[in-house]
Amino acid sequence: MSKESDEDRDDRGAVVLQPEPPARGTFALLIPSNMAWQASSFGGALRLDFRPIRPRERVVRVREKAKP
């Protein structure tokens, strides 16, 4: 009888979870990392303004990601 080696064993796996949909009455918005946004009230609603991030903002984001 031969023993199975670690490479021959197939006990690896992954758990894949379904993403939760946004709650009713809300929405999800994916924004690229090179964009900035600002929310403001406008006529009883919320207004979102988008623009490319500035070089200084990019530096701040890189520093925040590097913090442990």
C-alpha cells in the first residue's frame, strides 16, 4: 500500500459568500480609487459631486493605506 503524499490529497476548498444586495430604498455605487466625491444637501436631496483626486489627496490615501 502506498501512502498519499500531501500533494495527492485534495482537501483544499473555498467558501464563497453571496454579496448582500443594498437595502430597499438605497443604492450601491462603486467609485474608482482615482476619484473623489463630496456630498451636499441640495433641495431636500443629497447631491454627489465627483472629480479626479488631487496629487496631495493621492499622497494622503497612500499614507493611510501604509499605516498598520
